[in-house]
Amino acid sequence: MRIVHLTDIHLRGALPGRPAVTNRLSRRMGTLLERAAERIAGERADLLVVSGDLVDFPGDAELLAAAEEDLELIRRILDGIGTPYAVVHGNHDPREVARRVFADAPKERLVAGHRVVCFSDEEVEGQAPQRLTEERETFLKVIAEAGPPQVHVQHYLVWPIRNGGYPYAYREAQSLHDQIVASGRVRLVLSGHYHPGIEPMKEGDTYFATAPAFCEPPHAYWVYELSGDTLRCEERRAQAERGGKDL
């Protein structure tokens, strides 16, 4: 199974202004995403995963229409790639607007012999993410069911735990990790949110991987080759390191 993993775009096109974090180049994201899309289309992937923070919504209700315009732009770009995609919203996306724009994107699908399941979780007290209600019920259900090997997609970190002053990982990350690994049914767990990214690591029969934020130089995404119990990961860049050339 060949997967392209793109995350944390933080687009501000119709949305005004710039993020407080200056290395998030949100105003360039429309152009860079379109450029990356041309190459992604040539990857001949079975699946494109976009694991949250599509836009950089500042939380102002008066800007919801602008956020929707930016989400619609991303939707058009993803549709134009022609690869089936799995998408979840992140903490910088207005939840209801993102759900509306991607209302027909399946939360679960069978791709290249793998059961791909998306989890759209939320932050709770103290900005800590937690898997609750329907998402938790879905999680418990799928890890208990026999069938094709699974790929799980979410915005927040399941494993490893990287908090260090900010809660990037689920409040119950250790429990989620233990249940996933014990099930033996999940081959790959894909996350975003932690902008430096975390290279794939294997726990039992499961790989956990967090791609770096696309909004920050060198604007990277990852390509995985998942075959049985092995995973190969390569990085692609929409912009080279300092002194290099854009794709």
C-alpha cells in the first residue's frame, strides 16, 4: 500500500493576517499546495492522508465564511489530485465548517486491502486532546473486529508522547497505544499536530508516524510503502532547503 501523508497546512488565503508563529507561512500555502499536488498526483499512491489543521482559523466567528472559502480551495486541490483521500480536521480548523466542506469524505474505507479509519477528535480542558463519545466507540469497535489490517488517521499524537509544555498527545495516549498494539490489527497510525514530525517507529506489529507540518520550511510531506510487516518512508519537499530551488 502506497500512502502520501500531508499535514498541518495552516492555509490563510481568504483568511486575513498571519499566524503568531512566524515560520508558519500560511499565506504561501495555496501556491505551495497546488505545486505539491502536481507531484502527489504523480506518486500513484493508493491513498492521500491529510491529518488536520488544513486552515489557520483564528477563532473569530466573523471569519467563518473566509475559513470556509479556504477549506473549499483545499477541497478543490485534493479532488484535482485524483487520489482517494482520508481527511480529518485539527484544532485550528472550525469543526462544523470543515465537516460540512468534507461531508462526503468517508470516515472509513477499504484501500489496497487495508481498512482505513479516520478519527475526528477534539481538545478538552487545558487544550489536551481526548477520544470521546462516538470516536471512542468506533475505536473500540474496530480494534476488536477481525478483518483486513488497519490504518488509523487522526490529528493528535497517539505515540510517542511528546508534550514538553504543550499537550500534543492524547490525555489517554498510553492507553490508546496499549490497546492498538495489543489488538495486533493496526499496521499504521498516522498523526499530525506535532510540527517537527516524528519518524515512523514500530511497537509490536504497529508503526506510528507523524509527518512534519507542511506550512513550515521545507514544506515536506511523506510517502510510505506499507507491505505486510514492513514500512518504508521517504520525504518529498515543495521547497528545498535554504539556497535550493522550489519544486
